[in-house]
Amino acid sequence: MEAKVHDLVVVGGGAAGLSAALVLGRYVDPGAGRVTFAKSYADWSERQVWAPGTVLAMRLAARSVPFGDVPLRSLRRSHIEGWAKGMVNRRLAAGTVHTRMNNVRAVLRGAVADKLIPTDPSIGVALPRRRRPQAAMTLPTAAQVGAILDAADPAFRPFVALCAFAGLRLGEAAGLRVEDVDFLRRTVTVTRQVQRASRGQVEVRPPKYGSERVVFLAPGLVEMLAAHVAGQDRGGGWMFTGEGDQPPHQNTVGHRWRTATAAAGVSGLRLHDLRHFYASGPIAAGCDIVTVQRALGHSSATTTLSTYSHLWPSAEDRTRAAAQALLAESRGPEADRSRTEDR
């Protein structure tokens, strides 16, 4: 018969309970849990090595909880459930709820590791179901992208083009330097990204893990970038600038994007949706998963497949195309004419 393992907190003595807790490695000093969640987060966060974006996200999550002044030893699953339910009631996106919960769980796991509490009270808390990537994805049309490019400020137009026709993320495009573009070989090398820092500042850092890459550029995009470089004062060497000679802040890019989409009469699109637009191109052209993964800078092909699997032709599509090719080869122009009429 298997023995049940319990988390033990020694409250008032008792040799048997203390011995069991020590043997199991689950002993927690009753006095340690007097520290509040907010104080625990403050102490724990000071020891973490985080990127600026992570600092902001963790701070936002920790400050959003209604149990900041609750001692850790008094923190119950019901506290966490109430917080999660409140986020749902405020109609926060499921992805936002999951992200904040994961960040708060990191704090609680740190408290468990420090022997402040025996277990993580957030374990088992139900969260809203996330939408499938393909359902949540907005894929711009070529006409929409063209309209936005036409409406964008000339200095911002190449930025939009890099996202739409090279698949760069906002931070990657903002962090480009002129020397990153090889105008002869028609490539751009992604080696850094711009992230938000405190007080409206920006910080230049390496890109996401696995995102450093060389992207092959369309000739038309190279020409657009060359004209942009020739017509701008490249103070500081950045391809695009915000305040002074610094790369643009995310808020600056967001303002320029909203201005361009409004002028184009296009609503409901994020700048990041241009990355999906780019991904659809090589997929439609028949590129394999690894090729698309490398172009997008995904850390694994699994990420690419889970995000864009619905864009790849299905087995039925390939079967029909193969049969049509045989038909066209057998019957010549008549088969092609019939195919056109069917459309």
C-alpha cells in the first residue's frame, strides 16, 4: 500500500510531526509565513535576473492581486480563484489571464523554494480556455497591407514593409542598424531588439532565444530600404529613429501604426499581424516547415507548426492539385480551360 505524502507545517511542537517533516524535506518554519505576498515579491524580485520587459510584466501582475497584504501562511486557493475570476469578469483576454497567473505562480514557487510556505496555493486554479492560434490570428489581406503602406508616413513606410515582407517583429525592426542590411546580397541580419524600459526609455538587447537570423529580402524591399537610407539623416546609425538619435520606442511605433491604419481606413489590425501576413507567403509558395521557421526566427519548428499549420495545404488540397496536374497533362489546354471556367 502506498503511503500518502503530506506537506507538514510544525505549529506547536510534537516530535513525531517534526521528525516526519524533516525526513520528507517539507519542514516549514511557522514564523516564516508571516511575510505578506507583496513583501515576498519585493524580496524575491530583487534576486531575479530579468529583461526589462519581464520586470514590467512581473510588476504589473504582482500589483494586480487583491491579496498583496495577506500573509503567505494565510493565503488560500480561494484568494487566487477570486483574483482569477475578477480578471475574467473584467473581460481581460484569456492570454492575459494566463500570463498574469504564471507570473504570480513564479512568486509563489519562489516562496515554496525558500520554505516560506509548504505548497503553492495557485495549483489547480481553473483558468479560461485560450483560443486556438489559428482562431485568434488575424491575417491581413494584400489589399489592406497595400493601403497601409500607401497611407503611412514616408519615414515609417519601410518599417511597415520590413514587418510585412521580411517578418520582423516590432522590436527587431526598431533595433535595426543600417549595417545590418546587405544591399548587395539582399539580406538583413537580425541580432538585436528594442524593448521598453522605465520612464519612456528604450533598451537594446539580443532578440528572443533562437531569433537571431539572416532574412532574405525581396528586391523591391531592398530598393525601398536603400531609398530610405539615402533620404534620411542616419544619426547614430539606426535604420529608424525615435527621440533624438535613439531607436524608436514601442509607443512611438504604435502611434505611427495607428495613424497609418486610420488613414488607410483599415481597422482591427495589429502591427504583429504583418508577421502572419509574411508567414503566409512562403507557406503558399510551398516552403517546408524548417525554412519558414528559420525565416521567422522561431526557436523550434514546433512553434511554427502550432501557429501556422492551418495555412499549409491539406492532404485533400495536394491530392486535388496532383490529380489536376495529371488531367492537364493528359488533356492539354482543354483541361486548363475547364479549370478556369469552374472558377
